[in-house]
Amino acid sequence: MQLNIWKEKLELGIDMLDEQHFEFFKQANKFLIEEKFKHNKKACVESIDFLEYYLLSHFNAEFVFMTKISTTSGVP
């Protein structure tokens, strides 16, 4: 098993999105540890539920951000 390592080169320079990406790495690693070493099914299900909600809300935030940038920059 290999944990996901956050690297500075992954940063976009957009604080809100960078923080969300970092949090995703952290939560994904938490799931991997629970599944691989602790074999805690309940914690794994909770992690998956959290990640599902987190990703949906994150992609919505990215969509809103990209729409805003597109609208203000004149890009269709």
C-alpha cells in the first residue's frame, strides 16, 4: 500500500481549492490506513461516506469557481 503524498507542485495557487485537495489526500490516506491495517469496516464505510460527500461538494466548488473565472474573463 502506498499513501498519497501531498506535494507543493500539486498546488494551484487557489487557497480554497488547494486546501480541499490537501484534505482529500488526508482523508483518502485515513481510509487506506483503516482498510489495510485496522480492518475496521465501520470506519471504512464512514470514510467512504465522507469522501463521497466531500468530493461532490468539492467538485461543485470547482465548478462554481471555473464558471466565475470563465464569466469574468470573457471565455465562453
